[in-house]
Amino acid sequence: AVIAQLVEHQLPKLRVASSSLVYRSDSAKGHGYKPLTFNFCFLTKLHNLFSAIPMKIIRNKIIPFGKKFYAINLFGILFAKGTCDRVTLNHERIHTAQMKELAFIGFYILYLIEWVIRLIQYRNYFKAYSNISFEREAYANDRNLNYLSARRHYSFLEYLFDKH
């Protein structure tokens, strides 16, 4: 909205309609506004850019650290201590989709903030982890191998305030 106001102030022939720029035509035939190909939604542009990048899988014996952990997804790269079954791969692909939607860094910032809030709420590390909206979406749908083809953007928000 702020950008729209700045654009309207600086360029009086422009206005914003549904997150796209349109311009006013002064020609005799053209009455009204015509669309320009410009979109203000930064996250949508980043998501479209990152969508073409497939999740990479690196099998190794070091990452993730610790004996309790088998796989970790870092910036769309899955580090695993061996082969992963289809459910685990789907779970991690759901996380990769979430990361891409939030331009990777946004995912980690929100994940950490929500984990701290859940830790205060539940006073238990595992329960805090289990109730993070990103994890809840991934665990609820990791057995549905077709989930990502029908998944709406920002679906993790449906799990944010839902009681678990």
C-alpha cells in the first residue's frame, strides 16, 4: 500500500490494482486503465525463482550431527545419513516448498520464533518442535505423496493457531 501511494504520488498517470501496475491512457480511443507487466509481490517473485530448483540430497555420515538425527534439510539441501524412504523424502520436500515460499531466510526466522514461543508454551523441547506449524503441516501430509501437487501456497498457516 505504501509503494502504491508513492507510485501514485510520483506518477499521477499510474494506479495500483490487485498488486499490478496499470497506467491511464490519454489516447482518444483509450479510456481507462491498461495493465503493465509489473508485480509488487516480492515473495511471489522469489518463490517463482526458487520453484525451479529441485531439492538436492547429500548422503553422508556426519550431517546431521548426533545419533538421534537421521536427516536435516538446510536451504533445500537434504543431508541424510543413508537412504530415505518416500515418506521422509516427501516430508522434506514439503519443508523445501515452505522454505522457497519464504525465501529460505524467512523460513528459518519464523521457525526459530515459533519454536521459542512453543517452548515457552509447552516447556518441553520435543513438544515445542512437534507443534511448530511447519512441522505440523509436513507430518500431517508426508504420507500423501501427491500433496505437493495440490498444496496451496503458505498452507503452514492453517496449522499456526489450530489446536493440536
